[in-house]
Amino acid sequence: MLDLDKQAPVRAPQDRSPASGRSALLATGWARLLLGLLLPAALVLAWQLSTAAGLFSVVQLPPPAMVFEAAVDLLQRGELARHVAISTQRVLLGFAFGAALGLAFGALVGLSKVADVLLAPTIGALRAVPSLAWVPLLILWMKIGEDSKVTLIMIGAFFPVFTTVSLALRHVDKNLVEAGRAFGLKGLKLLTTVQLPAVVPSVFSGLRLALAQAWLFLVAAELIASSMGLGFLLTDSQNNGRTDRLLLAIVLLAVIGKITDAVLGIAEKWAVKRWA
Amino acid sequence: MTAVLSPGHAPARSARPGDAGSAALPVAFQGLRRTFGTGASAHTVLRDVDFEVRAGEVLAILGPSGCGKSTLLRATAGLDTPCAGSVTIGETPVAGIDSRCAVAFQEPRLLPWHTLQANIAIGLPKGTSAREGKAKVARLLELVGLAKFAKHRPREVSGGMAQRASLARALARNPAVLLLDEPFGALDALTRIKMQDLLLDVHRAEPTTVLLVTHDVDEALQLADRIIVLGKEPGREGDGATIIRTVEVPGPRPRDRGSAELARMRSSLLESLGVDGH
């Protein structure tokens, strides 16, 4: 009766024609990884050359080999693993709690006008407080322990998630929400069927920002009051004039931070494909 | 599709075993009025709408843009609350989202993260068992010619196909009143004609009450039993729109698109809409 099936479905074409050889190369994972390592490799080389040429004193900038030896030394004494493990644990705990709270409050403020009016100004003001300002208060309240550090990181992770989620929920396609309502969805069912899936991609970009923020706040927490962790390694090395360990701590922060971000990035890619 | 609907003949309702199919209900508008805004910026879109839609009829609502066609439909669905007057479906007035209605919007409004199948299932009435629901969605997919695309996402199919899925979602509700808000407006001419035929097939199989908002006079003449024209009464341009004309469309459907009588009605309706009908 009707030849409805003859309409061709519109599919997004996969733009991977052999003609565009350069973009094909850039698209493969391994090539990207290798190319991304080019600049760090060049930096290490420049570092090596400049120290070998005697441009800097050993205290100013020790050669890469010395930093590597410092790493091996700390590793053999079991300290390096402990520093890395405790820092990672603090970041992950603080990130998890902060992100969960950010999600909850973001959903509340994004969906309810009343909650928005009541809460948004206060949360906005709290966000304006610089991270270091919290440290004395947290130490006073919670003593120098894990609690105060995890709480500080939690504060850092909370805001990016809160902001992205509350904004994204406010901008969910009104037509979709109305269609959901027209078919009898409301309250929690409407939230889980229409609103939350619609903001999944923004939630993930908020989570990535929050994770980066968590590492920033970690160092703030550990610089001031700690006996373990990468932040402690930084201050301790500064006090002892161990520039090699100081550089090691910085490199480790960069590498671990990048790795956790990459893991979250993979999850984000999957989620965007699934939900967008 | 021909297995489901034989062309030209109206399959009896019993041809669909297991389909509860709510009986079509009449819709009555009484003194309906809708004003947006308050104070000096208030402007009335609709006023004094009194009309009775018969159970099972196809009513086309025509009018220039901004005359409140969609507002009338939204009031029927309970998506919007009139400032005065009431909408009554069957015996009970509409208060809040009405589960006896199903809406197909101008845009498909499908959830992009669900398959077409899952999108259609959203229309199923509350309390449908999983097995029953699955069978019904499969039947609707067949009916709108999307069986092969059940597992596709909305963005993987054409606009016309998405719009058919949207219609299927509305039908999944077994509505007593089917509300169509310019559902074919954004489609190309050929797809539109196919969709109109599909709607007639569906209505033949399940004669529910249909309110069809359109700005296309030809579409109204093809599909409707009756047409109402919304517009501003001469001399009361400052007020909102109301029903300025009601037309019975003669002849059984499908109607000959080239008929002389329809052509006459067409130019007369165009005149009511303020277009030179020549």
C-alpha cells in the first residue's frame, strides 16, 4: 500500500575516506599517543642538553638522570609507592564524595526554582572562597588527618559538577520534557527517563573538570599539613634542597593526573555515544 | 503493511485481537479563553471557544499562525490550563495531563538515546504488561512501516520515519482522543501525502476522535469530517481568536484530490484565512 520503507535512512557518514591520509593517521589511537609524547620527549631532551651544557647549577635544575635516580631510590625504600598511593586515595575519595554531592545539589537547583532561589546565592558565594582559605578552618575543625584533606578535595570537586549539572538541567530541551509529560511521566520517572539522560554528556564534562580540580586541591591540602603524599614530598624536598625529588613530584602529579583524566575521558566517550 | 491493513477496506476492530482500544470520546469546549501575561502586557489568544467534537470524527483546526490552534490542542491534552471555560472529554472535564489523550507534535520529539522501539513504548498506557506492551509496539512498528528500524536511534532515520515513530508512540496509548499538532508540517510534500494516507488507514482501523491542527487547507480537506477555522472576528481584532467558521467536508475518504467541489471549498476556506482564494 505505502512504500514507506523505500525512504533511505539518513546515517551520519563515517568520514574516513582513504584520500584524507593525514586525518586517518591522526584518528588511530596509537598514532595519537605517540604524537602526543613527541613534545614531552623534546622537553626531556632540552632538559638533558641544557644541564649537560652547564647552563644551570645542579640545585637549580638537576639532570633527568638524577631525577630518575631519586625515583629509584624512593621506590626501593618503599616511600614512593606510599606517597603515590595515599595521594591517589585522597583524590579519589574526595572526588567521589564531592561529585556525588555536586550531582545531588546540581539536580536540586537545576530542577526546582525554589531550591535555585534559596541555594544558588550561597553556593555561588562559597565557590568564590579560594581553596587555601579553607585549610586553617578545616584543620581547626578536623585536626590534621585524612578527614580534613579529603574534605578540602571534596570542596574542590563539588563545584564543577554542581555548576555543569544545574546549568545543563535548566537547558534540557523543553519540547522533550513536554512530550514526556504528555505521555504521563512526572517527578522521579520524568527525571530518570528524560532529564538525567539528556544531561549525561554535560555531567561527564563536569566530572572531568572536578577531577582536575581534585588534584589541585590535593596539593593545597598536602602542602600545608601532612606527613605523606606528593604534596608533602614537594614541601619536604624544598626544605631539604632536594630539587631532584621536587621535580619528581611534579612529573608524577602531571602523569597521574593525566592518566586519571584519560580514564574518565574514555568513560565520557562511551557515555556521549550512548546518550547523546 | 498490507498484511495489517488491506487497502480500501476498513478492517474490523476485531481484526486486532488483544487490542483493548479505548472507545472514541466526544470533546466539548465551553467558553474557552486563554490569555498570556498579565496587566498591560496581557494578550488574549483564544476567547469564547464553544464547540463539540463528535466521538470518532476527524476535526481539522485551521487558522493563521499565532491564532491559538496549538493552544486549543494543548488545553485538550491538559498541557495548558485555560483562563476561563473548560474542556470536557466524554463526561469528565480535563484537569491536568489527561491520559485519555495522546499527542503527536509538530516535531517528532523522540528521546535520542532510545531506539524507535523504546520510544514508542513510552506511549503505552500505565499498567500495560511487558509482554502485551512488546507485542503492541511490534504491531505499531509494522503499522507505520518501521519494523526493520525498530532498533535504530531517531538520529539514524529520516525525518519522515521519526515522525511516523512519533505517531506510533501516540497510538500506543490507545487514545480516546488523538491530538495532532501539525504533525506533517515539516515533511516534504511526498512524505506528507504518505503520512496522510497512513493516518486515514489508522483511523479506519481504530476510529478514535482526532483533532488535527494544520495550516494546510488541502490537508484539512483530505482528512477531516469537519473543519473549524480560528481567527479574529471583524471589528474585534484586538481580542483573541475564536471559531469564525465551521465546515462539513462532504464525501467519504480517501477523497479525490482533484475534485471540483473540494477546489471550491478550498478557495472559500483560503478566503476565510485572509488569502485571496481565486
